[in-house]
Amino acid sequence: MRSIIFALLAFLIVSTDSGLYPAQLLANASEAESPGPLLWAATRHGNSEAQARLLDYATTTDDARARDYWLEQLVSVDDPEAAWLLYQQAGPEQSADSLMRLAARGNVPEAQLEFAMDTDAPQKREKWLMKAAEQGYQPAQAALADWYLLQQQPNAALPWLEKTAQDYPQSAFKLGRLLWSQHQREAAGHWLQVAADSGHEQAQRFTRVMHHFQPQTLASVTTQPWPKTSQCHQRIQMFATSLSSIERASHLYQDWQNDTRLDNVGICIAAPLWIEDEAFTCSANYKQQGRLGCDLRPLADAVEKREATHIIVVSDLGIANVNNGAMFLDISDSYSVMVHELAHFAGFVDEYPLSRSAARKHCKVTDAPNLVVDGKMTYRPVTTALRWQQSGRLTGISESKSCEAIGQKAYKPSRQITFLEHHDSGVIPPVYLRLWQQQLENPQAQRPVYMNLFQAFHYAGNQQAAGKWLDKYNAFTQPASAQPAAQEQGADDPAARPVAVD
């Protein structure tokens, strides 16, 4: 404190001498032990060199009180650098917004970035990010690119990603993704590799998958050899629609290959096909149903060539579900979600509380292998209960939450919380595996993708293609000897029986 007092006395003495001009003050400050008062006097005369030297002195002195005093003095003449330094020193209990604003308006890029991120007003945030970015401040350039990507303005983000990609792995990764979406595949691969080489984990996963899979057109899909038909009651072909989704699909496929739980059930899954983005259309709100779905008609030839009975489509965004032999997953869905949805392929019903509409459909009369519902005793629940007993693997029965929405009690063949109630529990009791196998051995208990394709072509008015897929559906689900009898009995129009299960 004494040093500040002496410095102020010195300032008062020198400031009374009108013969001391800024140049002389600067020269004297160079020799002074405490140059602050001399530099401040010259600053008061409007000397920018003195102001810069005083800021340097304030930031390098070991005297904390002197530092704060001279920074405050500089703030009084609107020095932005001093304002930013004081703002950084302010504790959480102190209101320092005015310091940040002063620093930002004085073109301190760090303050401009802070000022931008401190507001939720879109135009204000963009304005201050741009001011900092145009000064070459890379953190602001990266933040501005992120802002434009968030606002769905990839072309505006592109130049800022290009400025930061070499030094920021995350920018290199985003630049690679963006260029890939614009079909600049060679440049995209370069920047993804740059990010991967810098340790960016997602970029490393992408570059690995790009070495094993290449996008292809639907016309280039070739035939697929399968194991013996007796081993593959369901032949499932996976499709991916983008770089992100092929990365997810490849992981799901690898997890499937490493999972021995379902080895004897009768499911075969082929390696995913990476289809060009424009080949077919998917939506997170397909047909305004609030769930992921795709127009599957373009996949018809690929399904036929691959001799697939069921398909899995991995897209970028949407709620997982199964609809008539087609499973839809997005890039956030885990392998446990896929296994949960595979059970729906075999007619299993969710054991968590169903929505009211789903409960009405599944709980009034159900032939689900894992569910018995209270009510009028008919042959279906009796048959299901007998199947549980005869499986030789039943260890207990407990209530299921499936039908709570309509006030009916339901029961499942396990006391555990199974993968059908919480997919990530990973619990598939032995009785479920036996029931699963039985379901797949009975074609009439399944809905292959042929029904989905029949309905798609039927509603599109292409009755020739619809008839072809209906014939395939009937051949799969009904023994040849039973088909004429079913026709004589006037079977329901399959086009009126869509099935969708979350």
C-alpha cells in the first residue's frame, strides 16, 4: 500500500510541472522504479504508447494491489484489454458484465467470444462471434462454425471449419462430415483422417468403417449366400443410409456376431449394405406417425436378390420400431435395442406399460408368446400357458405391466425384469429363448417384409408389384396345401392389417 501512496505523490509532483510533456514522462518512466504514475500522467495526455506500457506494467508487476489499481485506472479511460483482465479476475459473486461489454466493444476477441456465448439472442450471438472470428481468433471461428451448423446453415459454416480444421480435430471431423454430405468424398476422407490421426475417436471409427464398406447403388446389389434354410428361419438384411448410419450398423452387426445367446434360435443376419443417400427416403416422422420409417419400394429388388425375409434399416434419426418385417433404428440405438426389436419380429410383446391404443390391440386377444391376459378363458391363453409349462425351462410366472393402460392384468413367464421391459437389462430367460425358437419354426407366427412391400405397392397403385409380394407373403406364411382353403374362407385383406411395434 505504501508503494501506491508514494507513486501517487510522485504523480502529483510531476503533474504540476506543465513543462513535462508525454515524451519526457515516458523517458522518466523508463528509469523509474515505480513507473505507474508517470505512465498514467502520459496516458491522461492521450499518449497511446504510455497506455500500452502501463497495461504491460500492470500485468507484470508482482504487487497485486498496484496491478488492480492501474487496471481500474485504465478502465476509466475505456481500455478494453484492462477491462478484460479485470473481468477474468472477478469472482462469481461479483457483477462484471460491464467489464466484459467494455472489453468486447474494444475488440478484445476473447471478450467478444465470452459476450457472444453469454447471450441467447441469435442475432446478437452471431454478431459477436463474427467480430471475434474476423480477428482470426480460432476458438471463435470454431464456435461460429458450430453455430451455423446448429442453425442448419452448412455453407456458412464451411469457411470457418476450413480455417480451424488443421488445428482443431473436432473441426476437421465436422468438415469431413460436411464435405461427405456434399459428395466431395476425397476431401472428406482427408479431413476425417486428419481428425483420426489427432486422436478423435469418432473419426477413427468412421475411417475404419470406410475401409470395410463403400456406398453403392441399389442396382449394384448382388445375391447373398445364406446358411442352410433350416438354420435361417429369418434371413435379415441390414441397410444403412449414410456415413453415420453405416458406422452404427457395422457396430450392431459386429455385436450380433459376438453374441452367442441367440445362436440356436434360427436368425441369420447379413453384413450391412451401405446404400447411396438418394436411393430411398426415410423420415423421423414417417407418414406423420411420430416414428422412424422409410418408403421401402426402392429396396424391393435388393430384398429379392438377397432372398431376405426381414430387413433392418439404420437411419440417422428417429424412434426405433418394427413394422411388418422391417425394423427401423437410428444412430443412437444400442445393440440391446436391436435385440429387443428382433423379438418383435417373432411376435413378442413389450412388458412395459403399453400405450392405450397398443394395449387394446395386444391385450384383448393376444397370441404373443410371452403374454397371458386375464379375462374370458379362451384357447389362446391356455395354449400359451401350456407352451410355457412344456418348454421345460419355466422357473416362474409374474405380472407384466403390458396392459395397465386398459386396466387388465397380464402375466409373463419370468419373475425377472427381462429385455422386453428394459432392453438394457440384457436378461433373456431360457424359457424366452425356447419360445423364440418355436415362434421362428412356425412361419404363420411371423410377418415377413413381404407384407410391408405388398402394402407399399398396393397403396401406391402398383397392383402388379403388390400381387407379386403378396404371393411371396402367402408362400412364406402358409403351407401350399392350406392356401386354397384360406382363399375359399375369404381371408382378410392383408393390406388392411399393418402392424407397428415400438
